Amino acid sequence: MQNMLPDRSYIAELRRPWKLASFAIGMAWLLFGALNYGISDWDVGISLLMGGLTYLCAPWSVRVILVSLRFRPKYWLLWIGSAVAVALVVIDGVYYLYHSIVGNEMLRRENFHASSALYFLSGTIWLYRGSLRDFVADFRALRSMPRITGARYKIKIRWIVSALLILMIGGSFAVYPVDHYRISKFCGSIIVNESIEAVRSRALEHSGFRITENYEREGTCSFIIHSPRSFGRFTCFVENDGKAVTKAKFNDFD
């Protein structure tokens, strides 16, 4: 039974170039969002804290949960509880403590949804132990070796396939709370009789916002502000008379 606690080999895995590169890409996105999205609880400090702790802890949490469920070692439920507890500290505990000290407005529910998906998504991606060259060798061996002798490779390959699936599914769900907040807040800032040119200009200043024309009838026009990242699930429906806003309504197609 392998050691459940982080050891030297675990630390060595964190120094893999491909893991460091993927971590750098993720941090670049977090810092870009902190500087450009204008969300009250998303700043540089929390991005560095939660991003760094996720890199250090998420692979361990995911591995402990998987190993515990697969091999049922002694006190396996306690190990799962410990892994989940560490995840909760990174996802919510650090978030709450940081923003309580700094004094930022907190959106704990939205953060919990987004950060949970990103935490376990990242942990699954960084779960693979080996270099990219090792992965290619494992994949080739799995294809060329008999089923029995190649069985030990299947676990690694399955983990990578699972990571890719979680990347596509979890990544899409992770942006939902962010877009919900951004679009609902923007929609609430629109006032009646505000110039539609001003509304359009403000909307296009927000990264990721798109404007779609809707209809024009009986002197009433409308357009929809949305974000393609969340597949149009959240929209701001803006009615106008061609010059000024007459009504703005936020829609959540849940």
C-alpha cells in the first residue's frame, strides 16, 4: 500500500516541467481575471493564494480519494475526510479569511461552486505521475502490449482520459458563477433612459461580453447582452425605443 501522505516523490512531481507550465497558464488566467473582470472578491492576492495552494494540495486530495475508494486501506473513510477537509480549507477557508482581513465583498456561494470545480479539475490533471515522454511511452505500450501485461498502464491512461473529460465539463461549470455575477451586476447598473450607445459601449468594455440584436416592432427595439463562455445561460435583455433604454431584465435560464 503506497504512502498516503505527501513525500519526496510527491514534491518531485510538482517540479515536472509540464505541470509547472500548466500551472503558469492557469495563474495567468487568474491574474488576468483579477485585473480585468472587476469582480469584488477576485483580486491578485486571492488568486496567488488559492492558485498556489491548489497546485500544492489538489493532486494529493484527488489521489487520496481515488486510492481510498479503490483499495479501502485502514481508516479509508478518515483519509477521504482529510482530503475533503484540505480541499475545503483551500476552496472556502482561505477565501473567507483573506477577504475578512482585506475587507472585500464576499460571494461565498459563487466562489464555492467555481473553486470546487477548478480544484478537483486541477487535481485530476496533475494526478499523473510522470513526464510527457512517460505518458507517450505508456500510451504506446498500452496499444502494443497484450491486455494482461498492459493492464498496469490502463490506470494511468484512464486517469488522463478522466482529466480531459473533467476539463471539458468542469471547466464549463466553473465559469457559470463568474458570468452570473458579472452579467447580473451589469444588468442592474443599467438605468431607464440611459443612452443605448452608452450601454453598448459599457458592455463591450467587459471582457467576454457579446451583444445580439433581438427584434424591432411597434417602435420597440431590444438587444441581448450575454457571454458565450456560459453558452448564453445568463443574459441581460435590454428594451429600448431606438435611442434610450426603457427596460433591462436579467435572465437565468437554469
